[in-house]
Amino acid sequence: MPILEVKNLKKYFPIKKGLLGNKLSLVKAVDDVSFSIEKGETLGLVGESGCGKTTTGRTLIKLYEPTSGEILFNGKNIANLSSKEMLPYRRKMQMIFQDPYASLDSRMTVGDIVGEAIDIHKLMGPKDKEERVNYLLNKVGLNKDHASRYPHEFSGGQRQRIGIARSLAVEPEFIVCDEPISALDVSIQAQVVNMLEELQSDLGLTYLFIAHDLSMVKHISNKIGVMYLGKMVELSPSRELYKTPLHPYTQALLSSIPIPDPKMAAKNKRIMLEGETPSPIDPAPGCRFKNRCKFAKPICGDIEPILKDMGNGHCVACHLY
Ligand code: SF4
């Protein structure tokens, strides 16, 4: 059984329009998205800014209330649980935030930041908590002397390690990693990804790993989902996706990954997408990628393509298939 199964998840944000502010429009940030993640695996979720990947992650752990759909965590639908009913699940589902500067309270010591969730969930007394905090700092490559310091005394990479230690404090089973390396120097990114992989195998964690391009999720993901304007347009086992990308948007994303070897790079034909991403406010019918797709046909403007399994769990939403 998957640890997490998402069925037809929608998250719409209402906005008021018109002079009196009473005409409602909807930003369809996540629109009918379904996927599942097996225990101990990583699903990479990619797409450009505004595609709904972060909103999906936040809705899964109920930082946002879903508009509709099911979120089955270990078989239990948590989509409509109240804040009180969610409390035991909050322990099991944690988040690592993108910005290691804004996500840590500068007035708290590292020890207090990492141990805060232990206090909230009343898991142990002060002595045991101190030991647990020291253990966690050690686990992410810091040490117990760092517990009494403040976030501003650390580099970006070290701050992200503190954020990771904080997410581990309450022994979660599932972690949403929301672009955890995109704000870091390139030299630090690989270290953080390797550490997340080690923690995953040591602690049996399951990740949803959100990133804005496919190069960042390549090594850590078992499966990859590609989102465009609130829709899942392709979902596939990782290797299969890199070998045979099916959706025109995925093909464009893959072609934009820089290749270090100049000879190989010369052979790579970069697909340049033209036009702007359309607004997610009340999107037009049909395929949401149609304005930028060089393969668009009349049917693409009328009928929205649904995600179809093309074999081996490789699913794509496109009228070309
Ligand atoms: Fe392009 Fe049509 Fe496929 Fe959309 S459905 S990606 S417009 S070919």
C-alpha cells in the first residue's frame, strides 16, 4: 500500500473582481491532480514557477485546506480532518522549506528551533529533548555546540541543515522537501541532496521532492511528476522519463538541462518555448499548454487531455498519444 495516495486533488483560491469586489474568480492552483508515493521512495515534482507544485505540497500536509479530493495517508483520508484531528498526522508529515534564511526564527537558538515541535507535541522532558536535539544536529552534520547559537551565525547550507534537523525532530514518516536546494550555492546542493538520501535510507523516510527543473530531481527521485498550470501533465518512473519524455513540455524542460561535456552539448537541440505561461485564473478550456505547444491541433483547444498510462506506469496527458 502506498504511504500517500492523492486522488483528484484541487486547491482553488478565490479572488474578488469588479468595482464592488463581489465577482469571484478562481485561481486554479492545483486542478484535479492524482498520484501516489510508495513507502521509502521519493517522488520528484517539477515545473516552472506558478505551476502549482508548492501548493500541492502544502495542501498535502494541510497547510492549505484542499478545495476537494482525497489525501490518503497510510490509507486514511485526511483531506477533511479538523486541525485537532490532524494533530497526530502533523507529527508524521513534515516540511523542509525553500528559503533557509526566512524559515528560521532569528530570535530563537538552534536548539530551540529544532526542539520546538517536540514541545508542541509534548513528546519528552527537557533532558531527553536536549539529547534528541544533539542527536539530530549530529545527524545533519552539525554538533551540540551549535545548539546555543543563532541562525544568523550560520551559512545558507548550514541553515538548511538546521531546517532538516527541525523536520526530523518528531520522527516523521513523510517529508515535503519544497525546493530545499534551489537557494543554495551549487557547490552545496549535492551535499544536501546526498544527506537527504542518507537520512532516507537510515530512517525509512518518504519524500515529495519539489524542484523547478529536472536536473535537480534526477538523482534522488524514483518517480517524477511534471506539472504545468495546476495540472499533472506527465508522471513516470524516473529513468523512463529521462529516456523517453513524452509530453512536449517535459521534452522542453529536459532539453534545457545544461550538459557539461561540450561535444554532447553541441548535439543537444534546445527546445525554446515561446509565449508566456497563461494565467491560472479561470483557465480556458482544452489543454493548458496549447498556446506554447508547436504540436497543438484543433482538439487541443476544445478538450482537456487526461492522464493516460502508456505502459510501465508512464502516464501522459496529451492528445498526441
Ligand atoms: Fe500540445 Fe495538444 Fe499535447 Fe497539449 S494536448 S501538449 S497542445 S499536442
